[in-house]
Amino acid sequence: MGKYIVFLRGVNVGGSILKNDDFKKALAYIGYSNITIYIQSGNAIFENNETNKRRMEADIAYELKSIAGVTTVAIVLSVDELRTVAESHPLELSGDGKNLYVTLLSHEPDKKDIEVLMETMNDIDIHEVRNRVVYSYYGNGYGTSKRSNNFIEKILKVSATTRNWATLNNILKLCKN
């Protein structure tokens, strides 16, 4: 049985509320077990025999719409994939660790779109793309940046969800339990 983490896009912000009980109920209905919800922000750890992450993503999004009326994008990573993402943040020496973020992408973006994203960098917000992950340092904080999740999605033409570096590492620690 494999252990996976799902990261949801856009829940519990902007009026799209997903209660932890509904989230857990949807995952259990699909057949996932040993479910741990990490705070009310669209993150869950679960076990499952399924290995097709695209299918898991579709099943989760469908059930959340059905059970809780929440429309979202689900991005599923295995524990090993999360560990690889969290091994190091390439921009961690850029400044305050509270300004480090990771954006998980639904699929690998086109190289030309990555080039466009890189052209938008300034002296305040810095990004580095590695496969299906955008590592970011927001010099004045994420909340003040115009280069947030929606911007990254638009430029890279993919669905995405962003987490701060501390959250990502806390989820990885929970996976070890």
C-alpha cells in the first residue's frame, strides 16, 4: 500500500469552504485509508493501493464536488516525490525563510512558458522551476506579490497550488508517522 499526499487548489479561501470532516469523508468514500488532514487548508495524507496519481486526482476532485460542493484541482504526490521536493529549496539563501514558497504544478510546463516566467522576475520575487515545481522567494512576502499562484498558472498554462516552505516540511514530517 502506498502513502500519498493530496494538495488542493483554492479551498478555504475566497468563499470556497471545505470542512475537514467533508474532506476526510470524500477520501474515505473513494477507498483511501489512514487519512490525516493537515490543518484546514486542503492538505491530506492517505494510503491507497492505487498507483495512478492522475486517476486519484480526478477521483478526489470529483468526490469533493459531489460530497461538499467544492470545485477544486487536486495534485497528488507520493511520499518519495514530496521528499524530493522538500530536500532543499534552491532559493533558501535569498533571505527570510518565511518568504520561501513552493508551487506544485498539475503537469510539467512547456519550456517556452518557463522562459516567459523567468523573464518576469524582478529584484523582489525570484522563481526557479524544476519539473512540476516552482520554488519561489517573495522578498516582500507572498501576500503583497503580484506573482502569486494565479500569475504562475496563467504564465505556465497549468493548474497549480502554492504552499509555504514550512507547511510543506511539516506535511513531510507527518508522513513519517
